[in-house]
Amino acid sequence: MLPIRIAGLLLLAQLCAAPFALRGQCMDKVSHTSGTQQVGCTNVTVTSAGSAGSLLPICGKDPYFIGNMSSGSYTFTFSPAVSGVRVSLYAVNNQPAINNLEEVAFTVNGSFYPITNPGVADGCLPEAEISPTGKIRGCTGCISSWDDLEITTPINALKVEDIHVSGSPAGVLFSLYLCCAAPSCQTDAGQINAAPLTLCGTGMATVPAATQTLLEPGDLLQYILFADPNDTLGSILATSNTPSFGFNPALLQPNITYYICAVAGNNQAGNVNLSDPCLDFSNAIPVVWRPYPTVALAVGNPNLCAGACTEITATFTGTAPFTLTYFHSSTGATTQSFSDNIGVFSFCTSPGAAPGPLVVQAVALEDAWCSCP
């Protein structure tokens, strides 16, 4: 704490700064929009019909764009068959007020495949819904999206179709990930039982060790810190043999959500081989590092007579609301709350105060996340 001096009122003060699960075999992303390419464990042939094209990623979904002003579809054939797929959808339109309604339908091995299990929220748009007939539509009055919609059945051919029920919706963007059959895989990264973490300053982010793990001979269990739940492998920031990560300012930023999960796979020179076909991830625990709050004080009138008052402006960094405690020997400790990053409070001298500097000390501060004694 630094002094606030009155009678020259020198004021200086400084005080200190989903769970979701990814299945190990459903990580191979299909990215080509025509022709045949090998993806993971299979050769994928892509054809399209009607309104179909490609877009750059939006909310982690790409590249397949269907249904722009008219119905359209992409069809994927797999040789050999895959054990399932994972689909993420963006911008499914259901706006009765302007007569715009589209539904996304899936055809598996030549037959309509009704969806029964929902996807998961992606935080970008309101969640999509399952229609009474097993198609995907937006919530009423919404443009909606979903992550990790899984179809878990052997698939030789998959058709993803955007059907215009009414009006002229703007189309749907989607990603497709393949689940490669791996019946011999026993590797299981297990489960981390922890709530989301919020840390103050640069403290260590530590979660309990994963439980219910199963490692095949030659496997290794490690922990990763990553940035994007839609691209776990592509956003790994740090790897550890223990479930603890420190704040590295060269890699991390305060107030940004990161994730910790366990990863299991073949041991390759002391690290998990991220290309292992049996690679498996646990659920992920969100973690955010919050900076400690700070306060700077400034006085309107630095020269006071005995018994007079002046206004002191407190400028905070951090997340409101703020609670500031300041101390003066004649008045003791005073605590005030402030709803914004700038607040004003009055300070008065006693009627019999002797000439000379009066010292006010900021002794404690807390914001919505962290406190600094």
C-alpha cells in the first residue's frame, strides 16, 4: 500500500492483478468438397447437389455450405465404412415471422436417418432442435447451431441435406468428422472430476488426476492445456505429465477461457503420440486466469483546512463491482463499494486537525473475481 498525502494531498495507491468429451476415434475431419481423398482410416468421395458450396470457418464450422436460397446437399461415401460420424451445424433457420424455415436431414446408407440424440451448445447461436420427424431445425424464431451431433452406426454413405420447408433461408454451414472403427482400442483417458477453475494472478491451474483410465501396453497418460474445444489437437498450448499448468504470459492471456484435459495414447519418446489411431481425450475443464484488481486515487483539491472535505476519485482495473477499504488514523478503516471502474468518495479532515500532511492508505481491494489484501 502506498500513502495518500493531504496538505499537498499526494495520492498514490497500488494494489495487486465445457465439460465436454471428445471421442478418440472421431477426430478425422473431412475438408475436400469434391473428388476422393484419404481421410484417416478411409477413402472419402464427396459429391454435391443443388445449392452447395464452401465457406471459411464460422464458429469453428467449415467448409460445407448448403441451402443458400434453395435446397442443397453434400454426399460422402466411405471405403471402407466408418463406425460413425460427428457433425457440427451453424445457422439453421427457423423464423416464422418472415416465413423462413429450413431443416437438415441425414440419409445413411441410402435410407433416411432420424436423429434422436441432440448435439451440444456451441455458445455462438441458440441451440438447434430435433423436429418431430427426426430432422434438425432451429428453435422457433431463431437461427441456431449445434456442435458434436453424433451418428454412431456403420456408414458406407452419408447425405447431409438442407431442405427449404418455406421461404428462402440463407443456408447452413457444417463440419464433418469421421469415427474410424477401432475395435481393438482399449485406451481410455478417463474422467476429470472438477468444476471450472478461476485463478487470480498467475497461480497454478491444478485439477485432480484423471480417474477410470485404461492404458494399453505402451500407452502414456498426459495432460494438455488447449484453447479451442472445436479444435483440440490444433490448439494445444502446453503438455504436462501432471494435471497442473502455470500461467505463461508468452502463450496465455488473462480473462480468456482455456481448457485442461487428459490425453492417452502410444508413448512416443516420452510424449503421447497425437497420431495414434486409439488416441483418447477425457472431458475438459475450463480455466480462466483473472488479473488482480488495481486502484489509482486522485484528489480534486489537495489543500484542505481543518474540518473541510474533498472528493477523491478512484480509478479501478478489473471487473466491477469493486470493494475498496482505505484507512486514516483519525477515522479508522472505511469500506466502500463501487459499481463501475471509476468511483468518487468524500474524505473529510477533523475540525481540530493539525497542519501538515494527512495520510490515507488503501489497505484492501477486491473485484468480482479476485481480492488483494
